[in-house]
Amino acid sequence: TLLSVALAFDLGASSGRALIGELTDECGRQQLRVTEIHRFPNRPVQVGRHLHWDILQLLQEVKGGIRKAFQQGYAVESFGIDTWGVDFGLLDANGELLGNPYHYRDPHTDGLIAEIGALIGKGELYEQGGLQSMPFNTIYQLYAMKKADSPQLQAAQTLLLTPDLLVYFLTGCKVCEFTMATTTQLYMPLEQVWNTRLMERLDIPARIFLEPSLPGTLVGPLADDVCLELNVPKIDAVAVGTHDTESAVVAVPAPPGPFAYLVCGTWSLLGTELDTPIISEEARELEFSNEGGVGGTYQLLKNIMGLWILQECKREWDERDETVSFQELAEEARSAAPFRSMIDPDDARFYGPGGMPGKIQSYCRETNQPVPESKGEHARCILESLALRYRQALDQTERLAGQRFDGLHMVGGGIQNELLCRFTACALGRPVWSGPVEASAIGNLLVQFIAKGKCADLQHARRLVAASFPIDTYEPLDDRAEWDFAYRRFIALTGTP
Ligand code: ADP
Ligand code: LRH
């Protein structure tokens, strides 16, 4: 029996997709069946000095996904949208979008971590926001606009974070979903209120922030004109865990009890799920984030540069007409020599777009290591370095949470890189359980089912994932000594145990 049908849009920094989720019950055995009906690239656009998202193109793709769902005969009852964190659009007094949203990698936030840190105090910022200071956090973006005397910011009446903005375009309803709100660094997770005092001190207008709504809130139905345009019925939008990372954590197939996870895509988010934030001195020193999650959880996690580095190498090689797939890159990495050179993936030079192979080479040259030349050597260097960074972040998570984890759950697009999963298991000396790939979209669907009372809670949701999707296990190999030695080199290189 078909219990419920929902539609999820998951927009990552590199691509977006629409998945249909059908919740079924066969003789008391519930399962979730997912079908991908639409996939599209997410390509930022450089305009003058600024980097923007093509928000209208993304809206067009979402509309296309809704239309396709009904054309293909799915009796969709609701939809939800999750996206990458921190970014936003500003609405004027008439509810119209003021300008193209900035991409979080726009250089206008360069230097602002230090500037706001000096103004407010790094300790105070962390105590109040509980977040790793990343240059892209909404606070720095708004401060950059303020410093530029942005007429947009002056005219702004409402700030809508990207998923809320897309939902607004489709329904006309304005909400601020909680998990995204906690990525702004302007929200206080302990007090559970906006940090209006900090806004005042930075001259960021408090009027533009809406009261956060919890994941699972019903936003409203598709607007009449959208239904007419797409020739679809008035289905409801649900504010899911609209931050993609939080949706992904919902779909980690862990049994009850503490677990460690790695959400592996453009970024690598490694951490554990908690009931309350940990905002200690040690957490501040290690710069761990406490992000609001689904179902009253907090995610203590480290934001690691991730497969962005490989993605950017691939983009550069593709542009030079040496087109290569991620699969081929993994193959070439497999045949390259092990532990030749390593990078600190979180070195600031790797953050901005462009020239990535050259940045890796200069890092290796500066640190007196062999310089990677071939694509395989670059890819091997990136994948080994990421695996070592994961070991470091898992150790730190354990220290902060006072837990020991038997292994690591990996979810997200990056787990299609089997070599990375293998390397991670070897670096950790513990098993890696990988799957599902489309964790964010699946978590998005599950929160819709929870909102409709078809699924009880997070635990029920995770049981459904475990029952519905294949999970692969990677055991460490017998090259422990080599990985331990490489880890010591990595720690010496990055300087933080
Ligand atoms: P995001 O949602 O952040 O855009 P995804 O979760 O879609 O990212 O993951 C994208 C990453 O997954 C890419 O950077 C790439 O490294 C990896 N990837 C995607 N497809 C494959 C594949 N077929 N083989 C190996 N890796 C892949
Ligand atoms: C991953 C992610 C991550 C960061 C970044 C901006 O897609 O959401 O959690 O916040 O994007």
C-alpha cells in the first residue's frame, strides 16, 4: 500500500535534483522508494567583481521538477526544498527580490573574519553563535554589504535564506526555517533567539529577520499563478530541514545511540548529533560548529573544505579540453604512488575558485614536498589528505563530545568515490558505512512524512533509511602503519593535533 508521496528538491553548490519519495507498507513492513525525476547543474555567474547564484534559473529548474512530477503521474501531496547554507535574498517593501543573491564564495567577505573578530571579540562571537567563523557565514556577507553602503540592504524589508526564498517565489509565503537560521552566526543557539545586540553593533538591520519556524512546519500551498503556469494542483510546501547538511543527517542510517557522520559533497561536514550545543573553550579553539538540526537536535561538526578541491581541479582540466570524469580521476588516483605529497585541505588558498591544480602545486612546493604533476597525482594527494583530515576531525569530535565511535557513517554524493571511502576507513583504522548517496533529498522527504504524521520521529526515519537503501561497509586494510605514519606527517604539516 502506498501511504504517502512527497517531492524533494535538494540544491547543492554543484548541482540540484528532484526526487519523488513513496512511502509504502507491505504487511506492516514500511519502505521508502525514491525516484530521481530531474537533475540540473548549479552554475554560479561572475558579474564584474561579484559572484552570484543564478537564482531565477534555479527557480525555473524547481518549477520544471514540479511539472515533471505530475506529468509522470505521481500523486504528490507536498514538496520541500533544501539548499547549501548561509546564502540569502533580500526583499523590498513590495515583496520583490532586490538584486541577485551573492554566492558565498564572493570575495567581498575577504578579511572580515579578522575585522569583526577585532570589533566584537572572537570569544564573544563564538559564545553567542556557537559557529566556526567561516568567511561565508551570513554575518560576514551582510557586513560586507553594509560596508559597501549597499542600497539593497538599506531598502531591504525581509531577508529570506535560499530555500525560503525559492519557497516564497512558489507560494508567496515568507518563513525563516530554523536550521538555515542557525548558519547565519546571527542566531544564538543556547538562548534560541536572534542576536539583535550583535546586529545593532554591526549595523545590520534587525527588522529583516523573521521569527524562525521549526523543520516540519507547513508553509502553505503553491500560489494560484504557479499552479496555472505548471498545470499542477495546489500542493503544500513544507519547511523541511532546509539546510542540506541537516537534511542529510536525518538520513544517516544509524541505530539509536551516539554516532559519527561525514556528509560528503562539495563540503565535508564531520561530526555527531547532540541534544544541546557544546560551546566550550575547547570547542572554540578547535572551531567546531553547533548547527541547529531536525527534531530538536544540534549538530556538533567541523566544516572541512571537501571535494570542492577535486571539483575545481576537474573544472580546470575540463576547460582545458582534457575532459575527465570523477570516476576516471579516482582510477588515476588509484594507480598513482601513495603518500607522496599531502595538503592541508583547509588552507585558505583552496577556498576561492580557479587555478586549483596550480594552488596544490604551490602548496607542495612551499612545504618541500614532491610536486604533483599528473591528474592522478593531484587526485591522490587530495583524497589522501581529506582522509587524514577526517581522522583528525573525528578525534576532535570524540574529545569534545566525550564519546568513542566504532566507525563513521558517510553519506552524500562524495561516497560515489569508493577510493575516498576506502582511504577514510584506512586512515581511521575503523569501518566506514557508506550510504545513501542522496541523503539530503531523502532526509528532506522524511521530514515531510514526519510533518504529515506518516513517520513518527527521527528514529523511525532512520530505520526506514536502513530498511530501504543499500549500505556498503569499508573495513580498514592491513596498511595501518603507513597510514599512522602519514597521519603524523599530516599533523606536523597542519600543526593542530
Ligand atoms: P553538493 O550537493 O555539495 O553539490 P554532492 O553531494 O552532489 O555535492 O557531491 C558532489 C561530489 O561528489 C563531487 O564533487 C564529486 O567529487 C563527487 N562525485 C559525484 N559523482 C561521482 C562519481 N560518479 N564518482 C566519484 N565521485 C563522484
Ligand atoms: C554544504 C553546506 C555546508 C556549508 C556550506 C555553505 O552544502 O550547506 O553545511 O554551510 O554548504
